[in-house]
Amino acid sequence: MSDEVRDMIGSALAGEPALGLEFDQVVADGRRRRTRRRAGALTAAAAGIAVVAAAATALSGPPDRTPARPAGPASTAAPADPGCVQPARAGGYPDTPRGTASAAELKESGRLTEAFRRIPLPLPAGIEASPLALCVIRDSWGGSFKLTGDQTVFVYLRSRGGQPPGECLAHPGTACSARTLPDGSAALVTSTDPTVVDVDVWRADGTYVRLMENRGDGSQERAFNDDALLALATAPQLKVELSGPAVPSAPTDRRAAELDTVIATALPAGMSAKLAPGSDRGWRFRVSQGGYKAYADLTDAKGTGSALVFLEAPAEGAVTCGNLPGCEPIDLAGGRKGTLTTTQMPDGVTVVALNARAADGTAITVHTSNTAGSGTGARTRPTPALTEADLVRIAELPGLHW
């Protein structure tokens, strides 16, 4: 196995990603990077196991997309902004940019960029903002602007798509408050320290807006307080007029607890689970990387190995092997299709991953190895902790879905 694949497996089994992970990836050039627990993470540019799953899952792309000009500062001289698009697979956004856009999406990009210019920003004296271009991402639009004093504000918006309001997640050291705004919109304000705050608003007008202010090393205080960020997130100029696809509910601690009961008895007889490094949940789910993840070290008479179950939000698309070595298609209950990928490392480590979709479109990855802990170290048992039949049985659990 290559070092790249080995690293992907290690990332999959790593601990909870940092708060604001998606937006932090675009905070470059020496700006502050702090370790923060992600609360209410959106389905982001996939990392770790999400990358492994994507390698074995080929999804059909949207039709009638055409390339557009790359993201960049909006021109104030043009009578109408032509819109822009983020480069394909660029990091830093809750959605992975596809790199193309329809004519309607580009038009909406230009309209939203111009509309944002008309919002009177409640900036403190002496603070100025750079221009913002709200470029096409993937059925969504986003960008960032810098403020005097090294603060950066990230803006992301899309059609709400029927998504219900999110819930605060229980993460140590994270402060989160849920609010109902005067117009009926629902909001979450989340922070772990004074340097970063996230505001998520499910607007009554059918738009979802997420803002994050990241205070850099050169700043002493936030430019926007919570109320100012909420006012910006609910500005009428930020209403998305282009309807988007249905959006599933955001992951919640409540649903994670329900999923715990689904896999509680899924392990084979004689197999016991214990905490793996980086996990405080054992064979139980937690909200992670925009989905639900459970992983543990599994032990029986043959030794200790590892296993992971990862659920991603429902989406369309078939599960195929593509060109992934060691992958073969399999049939699952209910006429569903899946793939089973077996990778043999030179040092005797075996990694087996099953990819499938639940009936509602939930992406399911069940992963096992004959190594303990991170799953990338030395062999700790002759064979992976779970057999192929075990992986199939877990993927077919009726309650294992979003």
C-alpha cells in the first residue's frame, strides 16, 4: 500500500476534526491556526475515511455544467458582475467545489456578489473590509473578506432545501447557543475561544447562511459581535433566489445515540470492543467530519484489530469500483449494490473496506484491519478483526442510515 493510502486510513481513524475545519483550510499565509473541536460540522470536503470511501464510490455528476472564470475579486466597474466559480476540489468549503457552474448559478453568483456590496457592514471605527466575491461552489456560493487587523470573515450560503434547523453538539470546551430570531429564523452561535465564532442561520425565507469570523494573530478583538454577525446573516440581500436540491438534516448527538443501539449487538460472538487512540466513544457513534463515525479496537482470542463505521449524508449516485485496485462489486440485501476492497500491505497488514448506500442514499463505509489503534501500524493479529461476512452484515443493518 502506498504512503498516501496509508495516510488516508490513519486520517479516517483519527480523532474529531477541528472546529471550523472546512473554513480553516483556506486561512493561509501564516494566519492563526488553533486546534478546535468542530461543533455542527457540515458535510465538508472529505478527509480521511471520506477520501477512502470516495475512491471506491463513483457518483454521477450534474448535467449541463460549463466551466466559468476562476474565483477572484469582483470588479466594481462592470455594470453587472458575471459571477465566478471556485476551482474544482478546492479546499475550505462545506461543499467540495465541482469547478463548473450552470448559467443560472453564475448569474446568481453575480447577483449575490453585487447584493452583498449594498449591505452596510457594522464595522468599528478604523476597520475596513476587502471586496467579497460569492462564487459558485456546488449548489451553493461562498467566499471570504479580510478586515483591517488581520480578521477574516467567511461567508457561505445556499438554498435551505427543506433542511430543519441544526442542534448544538456536546463537545468539551465548546460554547453553543440556539436562538429563534424575530422573523422566525433559527440560529446557532458556536465558539471554543474568543478567536473564532461560527454563526449558522436557517432563514425563514428559505436560505441557509453560515458565517465565521477568524481573528488572526495581529488582531486584539473581534470586529463583529454575535448580534452583528446574526444581522449580517439575516440581511435581506443574502436571500438565495435559485432553488437547490433537498438538504438532509445536519448530524446531531441525538441521532448518534440512536445509531449506537443499531450497532450495539453487531459484533461477532467472542469479540469485545475497547477505546482506540483518539476516540472517547468506543463502539459508539459521534458526530464527526459532517457525518457519524464509530470506531474501536476489537479483541478476541486471535488478537486485536480495528474497525470503523462511517455514515455520510444521503446523496444520489451509484457505488462502483472505478479503477480502484483490489475492489470487487457485491450484492446486498434489498437489491442494493456495494463494493468490497481488500488491500494487502507488504508488512502483512490487511485492510478491508465495504462501501454501500442505504435505501435513503446514506453513504456507508465499514472498514476493518488486522492492526490496532490507528490501523496503520504493525500487524497485531493474523486477519482483520471483522470478516467480509461481518462487514456485509453490518452494512445491511436496517437501522443504519441517516
